[in-house]
Amino acid sequence: MKVIIIGAGEVGFHIARRLSTESKEVVVIDKDANALKRITEYLDVQTVAGSGSDPAILDAAGVAEADVLLAVTDSDEINIIACTFAKALAPDIVKLARIRKDEYIDFQETRGTVVLPIDKIINPDVEVVKTIERIISLPDAEEVNEFADGHVKLIGLNVSENSPVVGSGLAGIRDEMGGVDIIIAAIVRGEKLIIPSGEDFIHKGDLVYFVCRDEDLPAIMKHFGSLFRPVRDVLIIGGGDIGLRLAQRLERMKNMHVKLVDQGADSCQELAQILDRTLVLRGDGTDQELLLEENVPDMDMVISLTGDEETNILTSLLAKNLGAARAVTRIDKFAYFPLVRAIGIENTVSPRLSAVNSILQYMRQGKVLSAASIKGEAAEALEAVAQEHSDIVGKSVKDLHLPKGALILALVRGEKVIFPTGDTVIHPGDRIILLSTAKNISRVEKRLTVKLETF
């Protein structure tokens, strides 16, 4: 597969890094010489200096021979123009673009016809709001991912010192939980990612990723010593696009009380006109007196979404110190992810990481239905479909010969969720949910492509 990426910023860099490790041919286009220098220093990919909206540059990058074009610059207009010229130069190329402005998307939807020459539109702001909504639905979890239309949950949960599962062996974890079906998919211990076996044990401080049925989740959370506490009172810091989108979504939920703090007088006035049930306040989220006045100690969740991640980190730490039950922090720099958990910030969201996950999902469309990163980018959970005439159908899980570090987590057959053993046989149409370390993704995808591909 040949992929052309327009934009060498954080999103472009990390997609290029991921795809280059998957044995894909990657070309990155950008006008910024420093951004391209960073690419060439760290990645084994090709670079082309110039604007992705210039058809001559696209031609020089080999767009006619490419399979996929990813337009991920910070400019919606450049991304749209790049896709327009790519369609003319390579009619069969798959075009994905990062588009933030609702006006472009809404115009196409209201006309009921294809206007934008884009196969898949990625809106990072929308994706990150969905991530926050999942966190709100299960506030004690650090990560919440859904597969098979929500029937299967992949949860990341921190194990406290007093958790009943501390010291439990994975071989007997189901029996300890009364026979409920659960698969421990991964354990993060310090900075180490472990794909566990039955011989592993759960330690205090572990971040445990497990898979279960949606209906079994409350019982499993109870066994982990984490009682479900519904979120009712939320304080949003930052009234930008993401803060506004989130407030609008939360207003649709029953019994939800939302306050939104922003520093700008004009933006506060505009927010107050748009929002119906949200209390809009002008102020600084790092102002301790303001937080106390707004009863932060009684808040179920404080969500820091300003465009300055240092402010977000400080606000979250302050809110937690004042007694807020939970804090969610927007982080944009990928380099910050290993640091924030160490200083006590549990829930982080990132528009850029959401964009990366969405793009990788669409890159594998047809073989993989959805994808979710684990522990930043250390591992990836995938959902694939077993095609009727593929070689994988009729084989048992133990005969799939997946590489070490890859694990079949669940199968979905119709409405039935199956937690497989080695003897479980794959049927046509099964949805296969699996986890793999990042270094083995290319081998897993190759195995699935060879066995599943009918596209």
C-alpha cells in the first residue's frame, strides 16, 4: 500500500510513524522545512517539500500510484483542495481529510449529495467529545472503548491498593467474579505493557484492560472495588469548539448540571446565547477562588479543554486537590502522555490522538471495522469480520497462529458474544476482536488481510 500524507504536524508525523512500521510506502508533503526535517530524522519515509494543494506537488509525490491520500493539515481549505486535485489526478484513490468547520460538513449533508471530494471526513473535535462521553458513562475507568455496536466493552481501570482483585491470578479471575465472562487483555505496570497469560497476577497500581459484555460491566466493576457513580455535576474549563460541543451534548442528558468557564468576555456572551441549560461563567480555570466559589469539591467531574495544555494540567491538578471526584484533561503533545499519569492525572483526551485512531480505522476499512489504541500507541485493539469464503473460517483460534503479543479477545456471532478458548472455531460473519502490540500490528494485519480479504 502506498499512502500520501499532506501535513507533517503532530497528526501527520504519528500516522506516518505508525504506517511506516506496518511496511507501507509513505510519502509526506509539507511546506515547513523543519517539520520535514523531523520526519526524515526519525522515520523511514519519503518527503516532498511544497503545498499539498498544488497539483504539481501531488504529481511529484506519485499520487497516481497511491492507494490512499490523507490530508491532515490544520487548514480545512487546503485539505479540501488537495482532495479535489487528488481525485482528478487519481480517480480511484481513497481520500481522507481532517475537516473541523461544521459549515462544510453541514452544507453537504443538507444538500443530500456528495459535494466534497472526500471519502472519509475526520473531525477530531467530534471524536474527542465522543471519548469524553464514554468516560462520563463510566467515570471510574481511565479508558472506555466499544466494539460490535456497543455489545463489547474494552475498559482500562486502575487497580487501587484496596481493590479486591489485588493479588488475584488471571487463571482464576472468572471464578473469583462468580463465573462472569471477562478477558484480561493487557496490564500496564509502570511504563511496561504486558500481554498477560494465566500465570500473571494483578498488582496494586496496575492499569488493567479487560473485555466484557456490556451487561456484565456493573458486576465486574463491583468486583474490582469500583462502584458506579453517575456523573451529574460537570464543570467545563474552556469554551472553544470542543468545550461548546461537549456542553451541547451534555445538555441533552437528563439530570445533568453543567457549568462552563471561559476567560473571554465576547466568547462568554456568545456561549450564553448558544447554550440553553449551561451556566456560562467568565474567569480563569486556574483561579482557586473561582473554583471554590463554583463548588468544585462537590463536582463529579472537571473537564479542562482549553487550547493550552499546561493550563489544562494545572487546572486538573488543582481541581483534584480541591476535592473534585474526577478530572479529565485535554493534551495535544504526544510527548506528554507518559508524564501526566505519573503526576496523578488519570483521564486524558487528545483531539490529535482521536484523529489518528479514526484515520487508522478508516485506513483498514473492509478488513478492520474499528480500532482503538491502548496506552497511547503501545498496542491496538482491532475488530475484523471473517468473510464467508476466507481461509480463516472453519479454523480454531489455536490454529490461527497469530504472532506473540496478539490475543483474540472476543467473537461476536449475531447477537451473541463469545469469549473464545483455543478450540473455538471461527464462523463466517463472525466479528473478531483482538489485541496486538504495536510492533506486531503489521504481522497481524497481514495475517488478517491474507485470510479475510475479499475487497
